[in-house]
Amino acid sequence: MHVLCITTTYNRDRCLQRLLRCFLEQVIDSEDKATLFVFNSGEPTSFPEFDLPGNKEIILVNRQLALETGKEYESVGQKYMDAIALAPSADAACSADVDDLFLPHYVSDGIKGMKEAYSLGKLAFKPKRSFFKSTHSIVLQENVFEPSIFVDYNWIKEKGYSDKSVVYHSQWLDPLIAEDKILVSENYKAGFMYDWSGELKVYKMSGRAESKENFADSQKVQNDTGNGVTYPISKEKYEEYLEQINEFHPNFFN
């Protein structure tokens, strides 16, 4: 099975550094494949050459103008629509949010979960719980937030994304929920960690969901443009995040 991990980003270089390491640490079975597709609409950047196995790839697209209008982007959903149009086809897809983290088993469990979901006549999968990282704690919570969901590629290609400020995933997510097409399983460990710790200063659009100026404001304040080449954080730094989980959940990795 081939999974497409889609990331849209705008001037969040330090977040992107962390995301690259998250993907590099994924362990994918030899018969499966994972693609990280980074759609960057901010200042152009580039990646170093990565030594990846044949079943993992990283694709970067720098694009500042929307495919349909030829004008600057007006919503995150518009960026996702262009990303899914330009990305390679796959069997399943997930939203690898650039300002959050995922654990080494995130993609491999997503693939296993999607195979199980298909066998049950469903079109999406998520572990029942995800981690939420704040300034002083890391907790496990149930949720239906889109970054922890793996979904059938053809479904997301057909349904697309909304141009509404925060609920841009609603166009493909709401029908899945309404039709009970998501396998939510306790048999898989949390693989995604939402980062609300403030360690990396980013504009969280979900923190101002009702603001009509949400998207415009996010574009104005995000100015972490990097220096033209985005390198992943060190493996040691990534392992520090895993150790933080271990401090609050000592038996999680056992």
C-alpha cells in the first residue's frame, strides 16, 4: 500500500525541519510505500539530498500562486486542492500537519489500519487516541481531528477541500463521519502528537476559528523563512520528544 502524507506550509521553516525528521524516522514495511509531499506557498526553500530506501520519498513543491486563478492563495483549503492535484496518486492519504509531530510508527500503523478498514468496508482509519502536548504535560485524548486520520486516496481526491477558514477538511471528513466510514480502533497506539506547547512560535488557525481574518492574519505573522535550504532536526532532538512522552506515559513504548 502506498500512503501519501500531505503537508501544506507557509514560512514555518523550523516546523518543517522537525517534520522532515518525523518522516525520516518512519519504519515502512518493504511491500509498502510512503511519500511525504510538501507543498510550500511561502518563501521558496530546498531540501538536501536524502539517503532514503526505495519505498520512501520526499517531494517538495514551491508554489505561491493558485493553479485555478493564478493569484495568491486565499485559503488553506485552496492550497490543499492544489497539493492533491500536483501530488502523485496513492492508495491512501493523511494530513501531516507541519506544526505537529508524529511518532515512528505513525505511517506503518496507518497502513495496517487502512488495510483493516478496507476489509471491514470502511474508507478511513484512525487510532482512538492521540497525544496533545502543552507547556507542562502530554495527555492522551480521543478525537476526530483530521491529522490523525488516514483516508482512501480516491475519496479525498473526489471530495476535495473546503475554502472555509478552519474547517477546510470538512468536505471530505464530514461525510465519512456521517456514513460511519472511519475505523476508530483501540488496537493501535497513538501515532500523532498535537503540539500546543508553544515551543515553536506558530499561528494556530484553530485557536481563532471564528475570525474572518484568520487566514490573512496567519499569512502576515508567519515569517520563519529559513535560509533557502531546510535541513531536518537531529535524530537526537527527535528522540528528546519521544522521551518527553515516556516521562508522562512510562509504559507507552513497551
